[in-house]
Amino acid sequence: MSKCEQVRRRVAAGVLVVMLGGVGCGGDDGHPSAAPRDGSDFDRAVRAHADDLFESGRETFRFDTFGDEVFWGDTLRLHEAIAGADNGGVGPGVSPNQALALGLKVDVDALPDDLRAAIAAGEVDLDSPATTVALLQLDSVVGVTGFFDEAGRLSSMGTQCALCHSTVDDSFAPGIGRRLDGWASRDLDVGSIIASAPDLSVLSSLLGVDVDTVRAVLRSWGPGKFDASLLLDGKAFRPDGSPAATLIPPAYGLAGVNLHTWTGWGSVTHWNALVANLEMQGQGTFYDPRLDDAERFPIAARTGAGHVRSSPDLVTPKLAALHFYQLALPAPEADPDTFDQTAAERGQQIFAGRAKCADCHVPPIFTEPGWNLHLPEEIGIDDFQAKRSPDGRYRTAPLRGLSAHSKGGFYHDGRFPSLAAVVDHYDEFLQLGLTSGEKSDLVEYLRSL
């Protein structure tokens, strides 16, 4: 375990001790007794519980498929397209170089030392799908699990949370390095990956269109985007004809944040349950009667997506630990070489003052404590994506770690290519009258978060 991981575990355990410290039997005066400070059995139990939650949650985040291999492998047969005809699948297969080009990542810590050396020496064929199959056997492809039969052939595959919400630090090579959990997979072209599956008939049936149209929709998403509402409302494109997919959000820095998604569907645990059951297609339990609204969510209402029950339930028992692990993931600190410290200090004053940013992005969580949603007209944008959610609003996004998810642009659909464009939008919409220097300082402050 790395020193950083040890520190995060101690911090997470300490936070839980503080939170629970005042809970206990009442004292002689009728008030709760203070938490013991001498390493009592209760303290040790809390710390052990926190350690167990952290370890279990990390395992779930990185490796648990929730049984979704039934969908991705058995139904879509995606593993066959990955393996290729020479390895028991179909078609040309997917080589490591092709997989990396699609934004998939490789966990260097899962590679044996001799394999690392061989890759570094150029002795491994990274243009062969057989090498991809071998990497899956090592459980080294971030967010993807391969299942193998007795003969060692790839027989199915599943996905994990880490597929869309982890990357690597490129410490070994581009796309190969140590895991960075919680980081948005802004290189991942998940739509094109799904489109390569041999059998998309189930999606064709759900959406009521032919398979070629399904593939065209999936390929329209582009890197770093996913349409979590497509199988709920069937809206593949915006009114202007552009794809309806949204940017994959980061899953770090969520401690203290009420709503997790761009349009505020629910808490972190609500969204975890929705994604595990409805997006990953895992085998679990999910309840949200808002999806019974046939006008807003015609596909979800028809398929009973708000009333899912599977036996055995492979999702619900994992939610608590998964939640704990996600809340322990800190937003990455900005590299001091990437922003002007003096300008950022000036920008902080503008953020809290003339620009009115802190009215909604309340430090230190940089979103509103409480129900952090706003109507589209409050923030000066269209309502298309908002109307695809139950509340018809947009969430105030937390701003910590902006530098780690700037690829693809800003806002839910990446409509603003830069932080400067975001500042320009609000300056015009709110009629702030910021000078060019004030705008520049504000951008430097945002980069520093």
C-alpha cells in the first residue's frame, strides 16, 4: 500500500470517528457522553470499520462487475469483438494499441516485472489482439474484467465503475500507469467501444430503431462522453442535431456534496444504484418511481426501469462501502506551475465579490450546501438536458480539481471550451462588467482550485 493510500485511509477513518464521536450512552446529566480519547474499544472498532469499508469499497470500485457480464458478454457479445476471430471471437479483434487509442487504460501495477521489461524493450506485440486477451487475463485493463473458460479462451466480459471514472498517471507509457481513481475518463470513447459489439439487437429493440442507427448514435458520442438517459427517454440528439451525450464527470471530491450528477438525479448512492443496475446492466435492486413518468421517460416506464429486483442482488450489499470509498477520494491539487499564484490571489477576491461566484459555489465545497440545483434560466443556458431529469434543473458543479477534468470542455456537454469562455458567459449573462484583467485573474483562481 502506498504512503498516499495509507494517509487517505487514516483521514477517512478519522473523519468517521469525529462524525460518530458524540454518539453513545447518556451521561449522568442526561447529555451524550463524550467519545473516549484513550484508544478505547469503541475507537478501535470505528477505525477497523472504516478500514474495512475503504478496502471493500476500493475493491468494488475497481473490480466489481455486479454481474453485468450477462449483458456485455452474454447478450452483446462484446468480448468476441475484442478477442477477434483468431482468438475464438469474431472480426479482426482489438489490439492493445487500438484499445489505448479508444481511451482504455492499463494498470501497470497489475503487470509482472518481466512483462513490464519486455514491453519497455519493444518485445511485446502491441498490435496483436492476442496481447489484449493476455492483458485481460492479468486483470490489468482498467474498468474491464475478462472471463475465461477452461481452455483459457475469453468467454465473456464485464465492466466496473473504474471504466468511466478512473484513469492512470501515464508513469510507464501513455495510457499505462498507476490508477487514478475518481478521475473522469475523458479519453474513453465508450460509444465506439459499445458500437463494436456483434449483437446490438437488444438496444435496437429498446430504442425502436435499426442496428445501424444504434451504431451511428453510439459513435456520435465521442471521447469522454456517455448518454446515461438514452435508455430512459430515447433522445439520442439535441434539437440542433448535436449528440445528446454528456461529459463523464469526475467521481472525486464528493464529500459534502449533495447531488452527484449534472442534472441532480440524486445523491451519490442513488446514482451508484442507478448506474450499476440501469447503465452497467448489473444484477441488483433499484427503485425510483419517477421513472414511471411515461411522457418524460417513455422507455424507462415501458421497461419498469424504476422497479428493478434481481435475485441474487449483486449491487445493494456493495453500495455502502462503495459510497465510503468515493467520499474518501480527494480532488487532486492543482500543479503550482500551471497557474499564476499572484493572479489567483486576486482572482479569489473577485470570485467571492464582484463576480458573485461564491453565491453558488460556496467554499470550501464549491457548491451549495443543501439542494444545489438551478433552473436553466438562472444560469443562462438551454433546458434540453435539464428536462431529461426529474427536477428539470442543473446542479451547481463542485469546482475542486478542475484542472484534472478540463479535457472536453466545461458544463455538462462541454459547450464552453475553456474556463475563459465560462467566465465570459457569466460576465455577459449576469451583466457583471468585469474588466479583461479581472476575468484573467478569475480564471487563474479557478485553475488553482
